[in-house]
Amino acid sequence: MKELEEKIKNDGSIISEDILKVDSFVNHQVDPELMLHIGQDFAEHFKGRGITKVVTIESSGIAPALMTAQQLGIPLVILKKQPSKILNDNLYQTQVTSYTKGTSYELTLSANYIGEKDHVLIIDDFLANGEAATGAIRLLRKAHATIAGVGILIEKSFQPGREKIKSQGFEVYSLARVSKMQKDYIEFIPEE
Ligand code: G4P
Ligand code: NA
Ligand code: NA
């Protein structure tokens, strides 16, 4: 998606060879017009596949996932990161460890919102090592849902996330694929 690549070039900042900061339009401040266009792109790509819900992981995936759900005319379900101390039969949980952040958290989903009849599109802002997306897939499987694919805003293609998701049998559709980053230099894999 040219618009996202241009935005990254103009307003993103490269923190190191593997961390891109997009706080001014994705992670802290959010650009609503860009999010609308992102939602339109994902909806156009994934339409007609019988998708019943969009799923994201809080917090930065929510804005683009909401626009995608709105464009597809279906609900958005947000996977929660807060640990639940309350034993509840209606909750699915799985542990996710982030290499990028060196943290782990318990991903939680209520059985009230995803079930065996659901065919789910997963949306997230970044794909790095793919631990978050893999955790989401694990959780959706526990809920007996099927997965239509994974939509990502910014894929760091030099990290193993895409391969990790693809090797589980799922399509990864990324709007911007960063092949290389250096101080003041960023390179994208051209769109097909
Ligand atoms: P992982 O397997 O290494 O954990 O990578 P994953 O793709 O699961 O990403 C872990 C977290 O780090 C995610 O945020 C992701 O958005 C963020 N992240 C990964 N690479 C980058 C990067 O280059 N730049 C920025 N800004 N973030 C990156 P999260 O912990 O789920 O939090 P949230 O931002 O969604 O609240
Ligand atoms: Na995220
Ligand atoms: Na993030």
C-alpha cells in the first residue's frame, strides 16, 4: 500500500536496524483517514470469503481492525492482555512471550464472542517474530473457530513472523513489507 509506505518514510523513525517507530500515526497518535484507507484495503482483499469476525490484540491493532470490521460489516473482537484471576469456564487463555519486548502476557478471549461457527480475520499493526499472531491463532483454535487469514500493517520481512504464520497454513497479507532498515534508510518489498 503506497500510502502507508509513504507515511512510514515521511513520519516513521528508525530506532535501530530492527525497530521502527510509528508513534505519530499508529501506536500513540492515530491517523483516522489512513486507518480508513487501511480498512478499505483489507476489506477489499478479504471480502467474499465468509468472514464473520475481525479479531485483533489490544492495543495498537484496534484502530485498523475496527475500520476493517466496519468495511466488512461485521463485529470486531479484541483479545485482551490483562490476566484474569477469576476462574471462568467461558474464557479461553494462552500465554504469549514477545521476543521484541521481552515480556509475556496471558491472552484472553471470552467464549461469548467467538465460537465454532466463526471464520476469523486477524488484524495487527506489526509482524515481527509472529508470537502475538501465533497466540491469537492458538486461542481461536481453542474456541473452535476457523481462520481466514492474517492482515498486517507493517511486516518486518527480515524477521521470521511471516514464515511462522505461513507454515501453520495461513495467508499473511501485509500492507507494507520492510526488507531492510538502517539509520535514515528504509527499503520495502515491492507490491505484487
Ligand atoms: P514478537 O513475536 O517478537 O513478540 O513480535 P510480535 O510481532 O508479536 O510483536 C510484539 C509487540 O512488539 C507488538 O506490540 C508489536 O506491535 C511490537 N513491535 C514489534 N516490532 C515493532 C517495531 O518495529 N516497532 C514498533 N513500534 N512495535 C513493534 P504489542 O506488545 O502487542 O503492543 P501494542 O503496541 O499492540 O499495544
Ligand atoms: Na500490536
Ligand atoms: Na504494537
